[in-house]
Amino acid sequence: MLQVGFNKLLKRGIVIFAFSALFFIYRLYDPTENSNFPRCPFLYLTGYKCMGCGTQRAIHKLLNLDFIGAMKENALMVLSIPYLLIGFVFDSIRQPNAKIVKWRNILFGIKAIRIVLIFLISFWILRNIPSLQQYI
């Protein structure tokens, strides 16, 4: 019983350490000025931006409180943060009441997944149209 608690604590400690390390790396180092950050293989191979292109730069700008710059790098990533946080909150509730289950089904049910998928694909296509690149 004690071993299970220790393993759970160890896993949480590792996750907290990893997120802390990533936080400081992305806060201190600009991916545009440092070649140690990975580049997008899709962009490299095709010349087109994927839906994740600019995420590292956007994270760096968010951590340095440059919200407009982050939106210019990858608006999808910035706008998805509240949605993801809501999902984590819903998952962390051990015994949700009926109202929470209803909202979880609305926001993360099959219809919501389809809408998110359509939104992701649309963003991916629109950000590669040259006349729209300055807006997306």
C-alpha cells in the first residue's frame, strides 16, 4: 500500500519537474534564435504550415506575456488553452454531478469532437492560403 502511494508521488514529481524544466526553457530561450529546438518536419518536407507550426514560438511569447505576438505565431494554440484547461478540470473531478456530466458531454462529446476536427482542418487549410497568411 505504501509502495503505491510512493509510485504515484514519484510520477507526479517527475511530471512537475518536466513541466517546470520546459517552462524555464521556453521562457528563457527564443525558438527563433536557438537551433536546438526541433523544426516542423511537415513544413520542411512540403513547404506548407501544419496546424502546429508556430506553437513553440507562441509558447515562448505567452510565457513572456506577449499575447499579441503569440496569437500571430499560432492563434489556434493560444485559443485552445482555455478549452484544454476545462477538459483537465472535468477529468480531475472524481464524482461529477449531473450538471458537470451534461457540460462535459456538450463540450467533449462526439458532436464537439466533430466540430473541433472541422475547425482544425479549416485552420490548417486557411493558414496556407497566401492572401490570408497575415491574418492567421
